[in-house]
Amino acid sequence: MDSIDSGILLNASGIATTEDYLIISNLNKDTIFDIFDIDSLRYLYSDLIYGQGGNDMLPFRWMRTFDNNEFYTIGFGIPTITILKVENGLKISKRKNIEWEEDICQNLYPLKDGKILIQPGKKQGEWSLYDTNNGEAADMPEFPFKKYEPDYDIIKTFQNRAVYVAVNIKEECIAFFYYKIPFMQLFDFNGNVLFEGFIGNSSIEPSKYFYNDTMYYTGCSYTDEFVFVKYIPNNAEDGTTYFQVWDWDGNMLSLFKINSVINLFTVSRDSKTMYVVKSDNDNIFRCDLSSIIAKL
């Protein structure tokens, strides 16, 4: 993994790629987004501020890649999608407020034909499918280990049910990777389970995962071909970051590790490069995945 000095103070809170650009968000600078050339990682400019103007940002929690040099953000606690285009500067191309009055919105993912995957606060970590065309909502399958859960408070229950989500619009697939449990699920856009299974030793009583401080899945990035998931085997604390590579049929294809502690990362659209930023320095790190992908 090589590193390049970004040339600026990063203070990164999020990272995403488009076809031509690497975008890094931050929370503690006057401008919100730092834009870099995807190939050279040359710093291009910083842009946008929080405000009420037509090209100003509202507070947001999540940032994810879209298509055609676009990316989108999800409003902080409110179901608002802001689509931004990187083209001769950074411009807000669309802002959509989802008519969702049932509850606060913890997270959401646009799917297809007006349907979204949304995480209402009252569901305590579970998810719903919501059709923005007719206002109809349907629950995703419930948390598969609900019968093993201790009687915790709302916050602890939310943490125990936490998942990292990957979405493939073309294949109409949703993948859940569980934070506390080595377990993944694959759904279609109607919420039907296509695949689910444990990773590793499936004979462990599920309730044991709730009574310790261990983590398993701790992050993901996805492309049209693969899902790259960060995980912690056996609660390892060895200064190494471990990854699994999955396809969209529910097959785990590869395991690899990077000898560095990684928090924020994203993978290029062609799945061949991983980009990493860290909170303790202003470098951008780049890892060549082409040899791993070539073997899949």
C-alpha cells in the first residue's frame, strides 16, 4: 500500500470514488468536500459549505457513489437524498425529500423505480422497503437472531442488530453483513432472502455474540461485481486489517489482509484499487487489488 501526501489538511469523515474523481468529506473545515484526480491523486479543489442556498449542503451522515461522476449524501436523521455532480466544480444536481412521516430516518439506500431501503428509528436496527410512488412500506425480514437477544435498552439493541449494507442496482440485490455476528444475508429488492449463512464456525450459540465486546464486520465498499467487507477474525488486535471479497450470488471469493489499521476506505469502480484515509494524518493511501481480482 503506497501513500501520497494530499497537500491539504484532510480531517476525513467519508470517502467515495466516481469514474474520474476521489471525493473526501470532512466535518471540521469551512468547505465540506475535497476533490482529487482518481488516477494521480492530485488535489484539484475543495467546495461547498453548509447553508440554505441552492448549492449549499444540509447536514448529512452518509456519502456514497452514484453514476456518471455523481455521488449522493443522506440527510442527518431526515430522509433527504442530495445528488452531487463533479463537473467544472461541485454542483448539487438534485435534492429529494422523501415523504416519510412515520419516524426518523437512520439510514437509507435508493433502489429502483422509486423504491428505497430505509432504516426507521423505531425499528431498532431493522429495515423497511418504502415505495416513494405510492407511500407503501413493507418490513424487511426481521433480525434473524431476535430470539437470542438479551433484554437490552434501545441503543444496545440497535448496536447488536447493526449491519453493513451493500446494494447492486443492476442485479437488484441487497447484502447485509452483521457487525456483531459472522453472518451475511442476500435479498432481492422485494425483501426475499436469496442466501444467508454463517462464516466460519456456525456451531457457536448465537446468544454468545451478544455478551461480549467482539466485533466481526466493520465496514464495506461495493461495486457492480464485488463486495469488499472489512472484518475482524477472532477479535484480532494485531495492527492488521482483514478483508473478504464476495460476489452478488453470495459466494465468498477471496480473503486478503493489509498490514495497517484501516478505518475509512473505498474501492474504485473497476474493483482494482482501494483508497484509504486515516484520521491521524493527511495522506491518501492506495492499494493495488488487480492481482487479487485477476484470480477471482
